[in-house]
Amino acid sequence: MQLSVEQLLTDDKHWQQLCNRLQTVSSLSAIVLTARQMGLCLARAIIEQQLQERAAAFTKWNTCLTCSTGLVSKGLVKRKMLTLVGQVQWRRRVERCPHRCLGSQQAPFDTVLDIQAYQQGSTELMRLGCLLQYFCPLTLPLNYWCNSQELM
Ligand SMILES: [Zn+2]
């Protein structure tokens, strides 16, 4: 049995809009750009599913660094991150000391993923930004800005 493209993410409105746009656009450029957006949308869905599965299966419990009491779960808390494929989000368990010791709140799955507590952008995105700095020197946008000012 072969699935159509529309059936890949049936409950995703953005995906369905992209499928509709893919069928209605006519130029090659528009088809390529729409297919690229669909690829990013599919990549986000795959990443979110992976993160959700791994977060649900992760059951390591820590102890409080202050009073050595076993930490208790605060439940699944939403986490989002800007990545190379766009914004992804998932839910992971957050735990804290039942005595509410200062600084006891932890998200152990964040440690597994090698991300910091309030990190908004993923590591590979930051690395790409740093690499672009070398390939796009400041003179390019500055020249563009100067030329655009002369045209006005
Ligand atoms: Zn404690």
C-alpha cells in the first residue's frame, strides 16, 4: 500500500496547506520552494516524534544536591527550540526536591540532549550562524545598503 503525500501528516494544518499549494502552483521555482518547505515540515515532525518518544521513555531519577532527597516529578513540561529545520517542541519530565530546595529543579532529558536550561537556539543553528559570519563578511550587506541608498 502506498501513501499519498497528503496522508503523511493528516492532522497537521500547515502540512495540508503545503500539499494544496504544491498542487496549485505552476512554476518550477514555486514547486521547488513549496517542496522545500514540505521537507522542513516533515523533518520537524520526525524530530518532534523522536524527542517525544525518548522523553517519555527516559526514567532516570536524581537526588537533590542540597538535602539528598529523591526528586519528585512536576510532570511533563513543554520545551521548544529553534533549530535548522525551524521551531520544534516536545514535552519532557521536570523534577524538583519535595522540600523545594533552591536550585533543585531539573530536566534530566535536557542533559541527555546536551541543552542548557534557557537555551532558545540549538547548537547546530548557532554553529551555522558562526560559519556564515566567515562566508558573509560585513562588507556585502554594507555595500548592498550603500547601493540601495544611492538609488533612492
Ligand atoms: Zn532538597
